[in-house]
Amino acid sequence: MSPKIIRGSFLDFVDDPFFQSESDSVRYLPDGLLVIEDGKIAAFGAYKTLSAKYADAEVISYGDKLITPGLIDLHVHYPQTEMIAAYGEQLLQWLDKYTFPTEAKFKDPEYARTIAAFFLEQLLHNGTTSAVVLTTIFPESVEVLFEEARDRQMRIIAGQVLMTRHAPEFLINDAKTAYAQTREQIQQWHGLDRLLYAITPRFAITSTPEELTLAGKLKAEFPDVYVHTHLAENVQEVKFTAELFPESTDYLDVYEQFGLVGDRSIFAHCIQLDDSAFQRLSAAGSAIAFCPTSNLFLGSGLFRLDQAKSTEYPIKVGLATDVGAGTSFSQLQTMGDAYKVMQLQGKSLSAFQAFYLATLGAAKALSLEDKIGSFEVGKEADFVVWDLQATPLMKLRNPQAQSENLEELAEKTFAMMILGDERTVRATYVAGELVYENSNV
């Protein structure tokens, strides 16, 4: 097959802009070519450098539109899609009132498939091509998500949620049964096409020591699978966890005792952590999912991104929408709220840093930087085409769509992450194939 060639303005990252200067971290090609063969990047560079080699090939040109790697959502609940924007509670009360009754519906595989398909389409419409996804206690909810993601060639990490206590009876599973179901799913789905598996205790409150022991046993049996859970989101949650696990020194220690903290562990939120926990997460190579829209919506607190990205104890961090406590599938809106979270702490967050957290930074958090997150040759060709003039206000703010240099690009991408939403996505590609095109253009 002949290669697929994309022309436009390209932005990606070659280093971490939290630790290196933006001029050394950001790669920007005002006029570039992306060459795709068999779903992977075969060549990437300036148009003037590569155009002669591909002079006879058909080129798909996006003109002055900006193209970035596909976005990566590090923590999102697909069963909560239909209950997004549920009013008026903090975490534990919100779970009881809204979340648990909604998740009960996912025992029905047809209902689960309907929501899974809608959920994945929402990701693609917002430029998100990879995600770490929570399901429910029902095996059917895992299977249909993986089937729908496989049909779309998406890189999805997911697993059956483990819950054995402190939830309604209809969401309680037997620990040994859940272990057997999870083990079978790992063998069936982990590494199939672009799918990966995550051992998924909901959080410490809803798992007995027996269940966490079995989760640790699974991790020991299958060391290359992920662990995905919540950590220190809410003050009440932290207090209740301490009561349930009095022998643990802190919340993180609960997971440490059961062998669930390592370089493939993803912990959502991490707001109510002390310096010791940050240091131990850094030493373990674990990742944090930063969920700003959710944290603001539930009043959980302000994540200390500056602490996580310190030079002394750096931690891998990726951006996450956390739908349905999160208020949007748009990572642009999530970036905007991340900026506000930092402003409230007297800090700042640049547009390049925000985009890094949703692309290469998130890929590194998942140990997948060899496969996704940038335009390096050999990586999977997931990317998004952005329209910086998608709305009248954005066009007024950015009268010239293309940027001549990094300074101009920083201004325009910042305006995009504050003013943009799904309308800003012109097109989304997965494994080199067009999977979404904005019909309103």
C-alpha cells in the first residue's frame, strides 16, 4: 500500500517542559509532513525536507491547522458517562447517591455496549485516542468496552473494578470470584492488538484486605499489567481509609503493603498526600492522574502539581478528565481548569506544559512513550487536527491561525485551551486512519 501523507503545522515534544526550557522541549514545524505506513509513522519532518521524496504521492493537506499527537486520558469512568453533571455532593455522598445506582445498569451487556460505544465516540470527538478507563464489577462491562475499542483500533487500558464492601449489595462481588474473573480477562485481553489490562481496586474503602491480597497476587503473576485506582482524593475518604486500615502508616501504605505500588501503577487524584507519600511514589516510579475538573466539581482540593514535578522527587503525571465527576470529555477544558488550579496556589501552567501532560507526559506515565505521545518514527500514528479559529471568539482571538515561532504558538495554544472545546477538533486519526471528522466545518 502507498503511504498516507499528512501536511500541516505540527506540535509535539522531545523533552519535559517542566524540567527543560520550552525551546529545548517543544518541536514545532510550521509546515511539516507526516508519513504513515501500516498505521505507524514512517517519516516526519519539514515539508521542504521531505516533499521531494514523496513528490508523486497524494498529500492530505490541512493548511494552517495545528496537528498534535492524539491526546491521552489517564483516568476516566465510562459507566459514569450518563450521570455527568450530577448536582450537589462531595465524593462519598456523590458515589452513594448517583454513581452506584448508575453502575448497577452495567450488568446488562447491551446497555453496557451502548454506553461504551457512545463513550469511545466522545473521546474521539474530543481528540482523545488513548485512555485508562474504569468499568464496573460486572465482567460484561469490561468485555464490551474492549470489543468496542478493538473495533476502533484504540489503545485502551481497562479492567474490572474490584469491590467487596462499603457499597450497595448489587455492587458487591466475592473476592475470589473477582480474582478468577480478572485473571481470565488478563489472559484474554492484555496485549491483544492495542488493548492492555489494569488491575482495578476502586479504592481502599471498597476492598477488603483479602481482595487487596488477591489483587497483589495478580500483579505478581502478571507483572506487566497495570494497577489503576484512586488515592487520597477527599478528606473524608482519607479518614475512613485510616479507620479501616489502622495498621497502615498512611493511605499509600495500604497499597504498598499489598504489592500494588510500582512503575505501572496509576493513582488518580493524590490531593491529600504528605511529602513522604510523594517521595515514595517517585521512588516506585508510579504515576499520578491529575483530574482538575473533577477535583473542582466535587470540592476535593487542589493538586500540588509543582510538588509532583519537583526536581528532587519527580513523579510521572498525566492529565485526566475523570468523567463523570469530571465535567467534560474535552482535554482542552481540562487543561483550562488545570491552569486555574495552579493559579489558586500561586503557581502557573503554560500551554506547552499542559499539552505535554496530555501527550508525551501521559505516555511516559504509562511506560508507552515508545508507542504513543509524539511524532517519532516508528510510533503509532494517532493524531489530532485542531482548528484554532473554530468559534467566532477564537477567530477574533487568533486572527492568524498559523504561528511563525514558539512565542506565537504559546499564545495561540493557551487561548485554545481556555476557549476551546470539542468544536476545536477538526479531525481525529487512530493508527493512521481517519476516525472522526467535524461535520460542522
